[in-house]
Amino acid sequence: MTQPQPVKVNLIRRPDFREHYANSVQMRVNLWDFYLEFGTVSQTSPDMVNIETFQGIYLSPQQAKALLNVLQQNMAQYESTFGEIKLDPKAGMGVVQ
């Protein structure tokens, strides 16, 4: 039996492709998909935080799990190179904004 040949991947950026910085990710989940909404946070006063969202992305559950795996692998590699990333304990576990 012969091994299947690896698939060649051709990454093509559309003309409207843009890069953005996000320090906020909101997530909604239902039976069929994961929805990630990216934005930036700014604090205008001690009791007011503004989140300006700019992009929403839908992922299938399978693609969300693949993204989780890639993020875990890259985070482990990053921390082994640069040291552990510590999260603010006031933010709470699992809360990402």
C-alpha cells in the first residue's frame, strides 16, 4: 500500500484582507458553531470600560477544537522560550475580554 502524498496548501489573501490588534475576545457557543467577536478595550474612567468590536468569526466545533490545539501547542512553545505568562487573578479563570 502506498502512503498518500501530502496535500499542498496555497494560502491566498483576499484584496480586502486586514490585520488588527485585539485585546478582547467575546465568545458565544451553540450546537452548530462557536462565534468569536474581536475588539479592543479602553478604560475611560475607573468605573467605565469600553469594548469596541471590529470582527466576528464563526467556527465549526471541529475548527474551534483544531484552533484550541494549535493555540495550546504555540503557547507551550512560547512559554518554554520566554517564560510563563501569568494572568491577573482578579480576572477569574476562563474569563477573557
